Amino acid sequence: MRSHTFSFLFTLALLSGGLLLAGCGGNGGTEHTEQLRGPQVELDFDAILERGTLRAITSYSPVSYFIYRGQPMGYEYELLNIFAEKHDLDIEMIVARDLGDMFDMLNRGEGDLVAYGLTITRDRRQDIAFTVPLNTTRQVLVQRKPDSWRQMRLHEIERTLTRSPIDLAGETVVVRRASAYEERIRNLEDEIGADINVVVADTGVTTEQLIRMVAEREIDFTIADENIARLNRAYFPILDIETPVSLPQQTAWGVRLNSPQLLEALNDWLTAYQRDSEYYVIYNKYFENTRAFRNRLSSQFMFSEGGQISDFDDLIRDNAERIGWDWKLLAALIYQESQFNPNARSWAGAVGLMQLMPNTARAFGARNPRDPRESIEAGVAFIEWLEDYWESRIEDPEQRQRFVIASYNVGQGHVQDARRLADAFGANPDVWDDVAVYLEKKMYAEYYNHEVVQFGYARGIEPVRYVNNILYIYQHYRSLYAARDEPEQQDDIVLD
């Protein structure tokens, strides 16, 4: 399968120093440009297949798509990988700030589908075409039990809770912008014949963040799909989610109205895959495994929570500076080598975070390669040596970095062989993509026995995948940190 690449249009919500909300009052709403009605481009599945990349718009959340301990995960992410592999496609994940942006981005052609649990509504069918349903859920009121609920009897707790939508009259309910929750709460006002103080969260505030705000007493009520609310209640037991505010509703992915080929391909695959037990393994992993959800949410390595990639971020930063690398690239290499496990040991005997062979570890100063500091320092010293080796051979710094990474995996001798083969067959020996082709060919006698080859056979597909994987993870890390460190400017509007 092809390697996967990522781009992000993601801005983390700033929740410190005041709640970022807009639209206080029964009919308020966040001001933004009017939503596009219908497709603005002509592009269907045949063009996507020719392009080789499926661009999926989603939301960064602890269920759909997220980074945990350096690894991309998520319900939508895993399903997309399986669909993409079936059609030999790359995936480009585009993370939108809110649901309204998803529809606009789709219709402008910035993505090919919205891979997110969208509630199917008649109004939304005017803007997008829905796939076959993925799930059925209902919307529930998320509220907080009394602080002393553990010492109270059930009927005493019940007396403090809102059990009828009628009782929401005059209350403040905060919902995610452009969501089905906003539409539902406004319809609820008509149904109960009374005003509800509907507050629409500002751009970038997710449903999960609003649920957390309820638990942490920043707001009193929000609305969420029951399956999402149930997961979050496992982490915040003070929450009550037993008051429904809607009938059961179906959720699905969405494509442009003028993409019938893509819709048919997705529907055919989803219909068949949902009959496979593997689908339910993925579903249960993200919607039923509450223990794993609690662990992710409480971990500093859930990026949206703690913003760390690993236990060793500071060490990686300090050592990357020595070689002039972006620390996130070094982190990606370490993730590829050991998944940040300092006790990792390969079948070949490589040890530690940077998977150094014993002789290499000793040569570059690591007496105990299982010690994180020694492993990183020795690994970076080895990279520095490789940088010096390639500096006089590959002029372009970006290209040189790829040669260094490949050499870290397979040795500079095999990479030099691939350069000589590239030159012999009329390719460019200074461009990694050209050289990678011949590094892969070193698996075959016709090439490893060629007169220009000095180091013989190599399983060249492995270092090529190694480089691709590290660059993919690096792009992922870099984009997330750029989004976090350069948030969109927003005005603080304090909730009354």
C-alpha cells in the first residue's frame, strides 16, 4: 500500500482565561460567512483514483481521529485506511475546526468526503449526499450530578436533575457550532413553547471539550450523541446522560452531491464491511472500550490533552539542536525505531529508543543503550556522522536528510550502491525518489550483481518504507504543533 500523508487545517481551542463562546441568547449564533450551498467543483472517484490520494475531512477528537503516544488512531481513521488500501490510495486527513467548515471545505473541493459521524438530517441533504448509515444514536442532555452524589440515594440525586426538556426553559445550554445539536435545541424551544438560552461555542470548541466543561463546572448543560456522552461519562462519573432530547438518529459520512461514483464505492464497501466481524472490533475499540478511553483521556500523551509526543520530548529537543534537525523529525525517527520504548530489542539485537546495534552504541558513546539519555545522545552522534558523510555528496539539505535517514536504517554503503545504479540507468543519483527505486531493486540478482554494486544484496524495500513512514509521522507532528502554537485569533466572550 502507498504511504500516507497528512495535512491539517486544525486550530486548537483556547480555553484558558475565559470561555470562548458566542451567541448568548435564545436566537444567537456565531457570525461567519454564509455556508456554501452545493458543490463548487466537479470531481468524482475516477479523478481521485487517478490522483492517487483520498482527501478526508474530519474532526480532531478522542474518537474520530487523534494522536496517542505518537501514533495516529481513531474510528474514522482506521476505517478510511481499510477503504484506501482496498483501492490503493493514499490518505490525506484534513482536520476542520468545526462542522460548518466541513461542509464548506467539501463543497469547495478541499476534501473528497467528510469522514465524521454526521447526523443525517433533511436540511443537510440539500448540501451533501450521505453514505449508508454507520451508527444509530440519540442526542442526550449532558448535565452534572450534585458534588456529594456518592453519598446520596438515587431518588435524592434524581430530584436535582433535569429529566424533562420542559425544565430547560430559561436554562443555558451550550452546543457545538453548526452541529445537529444546535438545530435540535432550537427545535426544542418550539416544542416546549419557551425560550432556552442557547449559546453556540466558538470555532474549534469540540463536543468533548464542552462535556469536560460540564464536568468541571464551567457550564451546566450541553448536548451530545449518546455514544460519545457514554464514553466521556466513564472518565467523568459526575456526569448524567440519561435525559434524551431526540429520537434515535442515524449518523453517516458525507460526499458532494455530484460525486455519485465515490458514494457508490463507499456504500458498496461499507455495506459489505459492516457484515464483517472486523468492523465490530474497530467499533468496540473506540465506542465500547471505556477503560482505553479513560487511559487516553488522562494521558499526557493524548495530544489534545497534554501536548506531548513522548516521555522524552525535552531530551529529543536538546539533542536535535546539535544536528540542526527539527526535534519533531527526530521524534518521528525514534517512534519508528522503538515506539518510545527504551527497553525495545529487535530480532537482530538492536536495543533502546534509537535501536542501536551494540557495536554502534559503543562506538558513539553509549555504555547502556537502554538508558534513554545515552541512547538518544549516541543515536544523534551517529546521525551527525552520517550528516558529515553525505554533506559533500548531496547538496540539497532536504534531499540529504532523506539519504541520512535511509543510511541510519540500512547503512550508507547500500544507499551509495543505489545511487550508482540510478546513475547507471539514467536516473538522478542526487534525488531520493530516484535512488529509492534502485534501492528497492537491490533485492533482485540483476541489480545486486551489477558491476557498479559493491555491497551486494539488500532488502531495499525496508529502508524505503522506513524513510516514508518517518516523513509521514513527521508531517503529522509538525502540523499539529503548528496548529497549537499559532492559534487563530479569537475574541473572548465571557458567558454570563
